[in-house]
Amino acid sequence: MAKIEMLEMDAHRAQLTSDLKRLIDKYVAIFEWDVPEVDEPLSERLIIESLRRGLDDLDRRGGQPNA
């Protein structure tokens, strides 16, 4: 039987993905303010990589941002 936390995560996974897409779009827009001819696909890849690094850092610290 799945733990309740897994069931809860399953219920919210689509919203989490949608929130991440909006976050990426937000930072692509910020890039465009500074660099009008920005390469959007490259910007998206760089932002996603930065998010992955940030998530890895949080994971290593047990979810604590300033630990």
C-alpha cells in the first residue's frame, strides 16, 4: 500500500509541474528584459539546470534552504 505522502504527491504532481513552467517562463522574461535577442531555448535550458542544482542543494541539506 502506498504511503499517504505518495498519494498526496500524486494528487499535486500536475500542479507542481505547472508551477515550475510558470517559474521558468518568469525567468525567461527577465532574461529578455536584459537581452532582447535572447536565445529562449538556451535560456530555458540554463534556468532548468539552475533549478536542478538548487533542488540538489536543498536535497543535500535535508530541505533546509540555509542549513
